[in-house]
Amino acid sequence: MASKISLKLSSRTPKKPIKKLPAAVELPRDATVEDAKIQIARQLGYGDFNRIGLFDPMTKKILKNRMALVRDEAGVISAGELVVKDLGPQMAWRTVFVVEYFGPILFHAAIPYLRPYIYAPFVAKGAADAPLTLVQWLLFALFQLHFLKREYETLFVHKFSANTMPAFNIFRNSAFYWLLSGLMCAVDIYRPGSLSARDELVPLDYAGLAIFAVCEACNWIVHQHLASLRKPGGTEKGIPNCIGSNLVTCPNYMFEVLAWVGVILISRSWAVVAFISFGIMYMRDWSKGKEKALRNEFGDRYKKKRYTMLPGLI
């Protein structure tokens, strides 16, 4: 048995071929997809091998599993070829998540401090100088708790199957969180005279607080469970078997949405409704993708779900 695998290299975009792309690459028989990326990047003089995308020449699909053995990729071995694309500048998933979640933390700290300067031209004299109400302070705490939890999970809990994502995504992702859950929600919630400007808690507020607390805790449990399904540095998938996974594919998304419903009940804010509505559109597509991936990966071993994130709806 040959100790090496020799594969032809071709460009994924012939009209814009990669300059200096070698005609072929020779790999050890135990080389992974990531090993192939490293070797090709080295020959091209790229400092970051993650910008190399490798595709199956038969299916034209990207080889997502960076830890898969090249020799096990049937289309690649059959054609004796790897299709290569320069994916452009990359950024670590963890870095992108840390930056995007920092925006809401920043805005929900800054807007209350800047209230006298932001709202003075638009409200009655002296109203902008009034302190935050009890409910506004409560919402301040809930937003900070939620996104500090997100930061902690990003740094110490989540395990990512891919090393990086396109660097441009940091602007798109950050815009969503910084502008919607950060700036938009903060400006509305901490506004003098807003529906959140109340000093008494009523039963609806207590109900919202209870929903938020329970669902944040459940979301935390699900994230811990999902992290346990993958070894550090691994790319393997596992079948979720935790709280809520008998109802939907992605119980973490379900509890995320329900926690924000609790915030809506307390804040009565159109901005929070708008933020989570946009979020649901993203999570809907992600959850459907995860359901498809689990069915493909595990077949009959996986109990198919009718709903992927919200029972009876999505």
C-alpha cells in the first residue's frame, strides 16, 4: 500500500484562479483535511491556512470536517483531485462571538450614564436628569446578565467544529447585536416616559422575571450538554439528549426565545420585540440546518423532530 496520496489541485473559480497554486500535492496516507490545508497554504505562502477551502470535485461541496482523513473522502480519491478556493481573510469564531456580545454590554452601560445628554432635547425639562426607575434597573441587570453569560460560554463552554469564519462576518454579526439588542433596545428602555419607566412591579413583571430566570438556566444546561458531546478540538457530532430535546432539535434556541419573551413582558418594549423577531429568523434557518445534519449523520439512530426550535410553530 502506498504511503503517500498524490492529488491534483484545481481552482474552484477558474476565472479568478489562485496565483501560484501547485499542480498537485502529495500527502501522507493519514493526512486530514486540515493537514492538506496547511500544506497547500505553506506552498502558496499564506500565513493562515484557514483561508484555504477544499472542495470535493464530484459533489462540489466544501469539505467541512477538518479532522476527516483525506483518504476517506470518496469523491476526492475517485477523481484524484482536490478543488481549492481562497476563502479570504479569516477570524476565529470565538473572537467574533466575544466582540459581538460585547456591544449590548457596552450600550446598556453607556445609555443610562448618558441619559441627560441623549434625551434632554426630546423630553420635558429635568426629565432626562431623573434617575432610572426600578423596572429600568431590573432590565439593565437582565441584559447584562444575559450577555455576560454569553461571553462566559463563548470563552469557557462552547466548542467550535470550525477554526474560523470569514473576517467580514464580524461586522455583520456585530451590527445585529450592537445595533438591535444594544443601541435600539437601550435607547427605548432607558428613555424617560418609556413603558419601562415604572417603579412598581406588577404580576406580569414577576411572571416575566420567572420566565427569564428559568429559561436562562435551561439554556445554560443545554449549552453545557452540547459542549459535552464534542471532545476539545474535535469536530464530531452527537445526538442531543437533554432538557427540551424531546420537543425540538435546538432546545437552546427555544429557551433563548422564551427568555426574551420574559424580557418583553417586563419591558413592554417594541425594540425588544423587533430584536428577537429578527433573531428568530436567523435561528429558524440554523435549526433547520442542524436537523438536516443530524438526520444525515445518524440516520435511524436519530429520532427525527417535526419542530426544530419552537413547538407547534417552527
